[in-house]
Amino acid sequence: MAELNARDTKLVQYLNEALTKEKQLETALEAHISMTTLVPYRKRLKQHLSETKRHAREVERRIKKLGGDTNGIGGVVQDVAAKGAALAQGPIHAVRGTSEQEVLLKNARTEFKEEAEEIGTYTMIENLAAKVGDRDTAKLAKAILREEKRMAGFLEKLIPRLTSAVAQAEIPARERNGGRRRTTARKPAGTTRTRGAASSRSGSGRKSASTRSSGSRSTARRKASGSSSRASKGRTTARRKTASRKTARRTTARSSR
């Protein structure tokens, strides 16, 4: 086999790192699927397991196309080590939560972390391949990167839901919502009576003021009526006196004749 140049040596190095991670994730995803009871989550893990196996095949094919080695002593050891590490983690992942909901949550967190590592690896490969003019490797990395980001997005939305499920399953209702119970605001005792009394007093005050005002107007009318009556009587008396004087003068005049 011809010796690789510096460009292809570096690309094969990064592609082999990606391949190792894909092999490791195959085993980890199989273990997580066996623990998962949430149907949509289980279905998505199965779908991504199929994607992961395809990614491994495509990356391995690209390594061989560049003249690299994945089946030599180093490749075999690397593959076995990756799968062995994933198999060792399986039993640990099965008992690392205090409830079924927490096992799912911590598995999802681990998967999210692994997706972040894969996103970083394929971003690195895509940019390196584009920089050195390897369009085929760049195209492959970009296609795989798209699927890894899609899986990461799914997990990012799932983790808050699984966290809520843990809170619901493991924390009593009285201790949720920051440990505060929702209470309906109560009116201070006597508030209604106080307002009623104030309203009554206000009404009584208005009535008293109205009564006093009405009495004052009646008194004024009576006084005005009395004054008018006295004035009328005075005018009548004056007219009678005047008439009496005129009669007296006429009588005196006739007597003189």
C-alpha cells in the first residue's frame, strides 16, 4: 500500500476517530433502547441506531478510498476497545437513577453529550476537507453532521420533559413549585363589615345633612311667610285708618253746612 501524504494522513486520522465513536455509540444505543419504555423516545433511538450504523459504514468506506486502514491491528484494537467501553457502561446506566424516569433522563443526557462530541468531530472533518480540497470527504461529513444535529435537537427538547417526569415521580406535590403552595388571597376579617358600616355611616351622614338642610329651608319659608303676612296686615290696617279719617272729615263738613 502506498504511503499517504500529509493531507490524507490527517483526514484518515480524523475519520478513524469518528468511526471509533460511531462503533461505540452503536453498542450504547442498543443498551439504552432496551431500557427505554417511552414509545416516541424508543422509536427515535432505533432510528438513530440505524443512522449510526450507516455512518460507520460510510466513514469506513471513505477511509479505504483515501488509502487508509481500518482493518489492521490498530483498527481492530480500536474497534474492540470502543465496543468494550460501551458494554461496560450499559449495566451502570441501568442502575444510575432512583427511578425509571431518572434512568431515561440520565441516558438522554449522555446521548446529548455524545451527539455534541460527534457534531464537533464532523464539523472538524468537514472544515479540514474543504480547506485541503477534498470535496467528497467534506460532503460526507456535512451529510452526517446534519443528522447528528437533528438528533441533538430531539434530545434537547426531550430532556426538559424527562426532567418534569422525574419531579412528578420523585418529589411530593407539596415540595414542588419552589416548596410554596398556591393559596387564594383572603380578605382580612371584618373588611366587609367595616365597609358596610362605613357605608351606613356615610348614608346616615348624608341623610342627616339632607334633613338639616330641608329643615333650614322650611324655617326660612315660614319666616318669609310670617313677614309677608305681617306686612299684609300692616297695609290693611293703614288703609282702614285712612278710610276712617276721610269719613270723619266728610261728616264734619256736612255738619258745618
